[in-house]
Amino acid sequence: MENNVLKKESTVTSITTPNEVYPRVSKELITEINNMLSYAIYNGIVINTEVNSLIESKDLSDLINAHNILVKNIAPATPKSIEYTKKLRTSGEKKSIFGKLPIVRNLVFLALFFLILFVVTALSPNVNNDSLDKGLMNNSGMSLLLNLSFLASVSGLGVVFYLLKKVSDSIKESTMVSEESISYFAQVVLGIIAGLIMSEIISFYSSKPEGINLFNKGILALIGGFSSEAIFSILQGIIDRIKSIFIVSKSN
């Protein structure tokens, strides 16, 4: 019985030894430190010289401190985005820009799709000032479908324009990560919905119905698509205020 207890204690002791518990963490820290140093040197970023003595030491706490200092030096880039950019560079040396960055290719294709849809629907005689003035409630059939498609195409162009600019900035700043390719397509859908909400529900109606024209609704759809995140935040803020009112009333 005592031998079993001794074996268990020795096992616990061996598990809690830093050299056996943290080798993988230390290796990852060293890899990320090297990547951040290379990135900083290549881009002319000033590095805190305090990291020199910390890197020379192989103590885990010193490596963590060096890692923390370098993360501040290279911001807004992160170790994850630097690693992702490095993989893209090494794996796509002989590829075109579309091959290296599928997200850029997909966004360009989406922009072309929305542009074609915009031209086709705008050429239709069913899309005009009068049909847009009717809105969702007073329109129907093919006219309603074409008008909604027109507004959705304008919203789509707005959100793709915003995302392409965002991707361009993230490439320049090396802040792109793999998860963004998934979130971008969700933002496209949110942008189209936001554009339709702006143009059809939150329309700024003038005193005269003829004041609601193609230009006004098109601009609202474009703004809604481009600023979908802001509109989502506004709507979320309204919902949070309504919830807070009910929560206060229940507590009373």
C-alpha cells in the first residue's frame, strides 16, 4: 500500500516538473518570439532592447515576459496573424494574388455578381421611381422581386466595397487570420439585410411621396451595406435598452 502511495507521489512530482509540463509551451513561445522578431526587423519596427536578456534566458517566465513585450511592439499585428501571413507567403510563392488569398478572389467574384445584378435590374422598366416609392407593402409580383434585387445588389456592392478595403488594410498591417474568411461572408449577408432595412424600413420619408426616389433609396441601401456593423450596433443598443426597461420593471 505504501509503495503504491509512493509511486503516485512520484508520478505527481514528475508531472509538475516544469521541464516536463511546459516543453511544448516553451517551444511555441520561442517560435512566436522568432516570428515576431523577424517581422519587426523586416518592417523596421523598434524593438524594446529589454527582450535581449529575456530571450537569452530559457526560463519560462522570462520567455513569457519577452513575448508580452514583443506583442506590444508589433501591434496591431499578432503572433497568429504573422504566422498566417508567413504560411501564405511560403505556400503561394508561384501563385497569383487570387491563389494566395482566396478571400480576395471570392470577394471580387461577389463584387462582379452584385454589379451584374445591379445593371440587369436597373435596366428593367419595372425598376423606377414609382415602383420604389411603393415599397414592400404596396408592391407585388415581379416588380417587387426586381426592386428588392436592385436594392440588395446596391447593398451587396456597399458591403463588398467595405470588406475589400478591410482586407487590403489587414494585408498591409499583417493582421489577417484564417477565421476572417468565414466571418466576411457572414458580414456580406448582414450587409444586404442592413441595406434592405435602411432603404425599406428606416427610410427618411419627406413630406411629399415623390421625394422618395431611386437616388434616395439607392443611397440608403449603399450606406446600409457599407455600415452594416454600425447598424447592427445601433439595433443591438435599442434592444438592450428595451430589455433594461423590462428588467427594471420586474425588479420593482
